[in-house]
Amino acid sequence: MFQTADMLRIFQTHRGDAIVVPGRGGRHWVQITTRPNRDVPVGDPAMGGHASFAVGLALARPADKVVVFDSEGDLLMGLGILPTIAEQAPANFYHFMLDNECYATTGGQPVPNAKNVAYDVIARGCGYPRAFAFDKLEDFESGIASILAQPGPVFVALKVVPEVENVPIGQRPRWQTRTREHVIQDLRAELGLTG
């Protein structure tokens, strides 16, 4: 297992021009990103919403690489997104899943059978042509360039250290300070869209 922030720092050096939906890595990503105008912080949708949002963005923007940082808790709430993504087969979609073996956002309840679930195998079984799993940071660092060079859809399971939040959601510090309108305005400008 490794720290989410350490993995995101490595990813940032390989990001290129990708649009990033930081999802569960968002509170770290806002401190790491060097291209916030290419980030789409969708906040905290209903569990399972990050991958659905990100694949929609990838399908709408086929010329742009789209990367999402999902979590195993989110994914378990909506496993149906995996075969949907595989069927649509967006060549620009990169699905990174942070697996901390618990529902950290809601207080740290354990994910059932957490130590034995092979999410990369599940993704391949749903039809992802490429799926990887990392539990050592140095292996991730060695593989990330090759992974991002492959056509999507790509799935990457990452074993990360739990960062449990026991403060009620409404009382937590906000990591996302940009408004929805600001994000849309920045994306439109970055993509050369007017109006």
C-alpha cells in the first residue's frame, strides 16, 4: 500500500494534456495539479458517480485523454459501469481506482472481502482490454508511462493507505474551492469554445 498523494505526484509528471476528474483523490490533487484548468472536480456525487461522469466526458471529448480517480467503494456501488465502459470502448479513457479496503468517506467501514478482491480481474472480465494492479509505489512509477501510452479503456487498481474521515460531511474543510461555473468556463476556454 502507498499514500494517495505520493501516487498522484508521480501521475502528475506523466499527465500531459489529459483532463483529470480527481474524484476520491481530489483533496490531494488540488495541491498537486499544475493544470487546474484541465481538471474537472465534480465534487462528491452519489457513490459510483465519478466513473459515469468521466466516461461521459471521454465520449463527448474523444480527442482528449480523460483520467478519473475512482475508489473501490464507489465502484462497488455501481459495478454496472464497468461493462458499460468496456462496451463503449473509449480509446481516451483511463480509469484509476484507489483501493483503501474501506469506505473512508463515511467513517472507515470495511469493504467486504477487501483483501481478496482483484478489481483488475473484474475489469478484464467486464471487457476492459487492459487492466493493471499495483500495491507498490515503485512498480506504479515504473509502469505509468507505458499505461498512459496505451489506448483506452484502461483500468488501474491501486492499493492505497486508508485516510478515514470521521468528521460529518457538512463540517469537513472544503478542498474544492472553484465553483461549477468556474470549472466550465476554464474548460471551455482551454478547449477553444466560445459562447
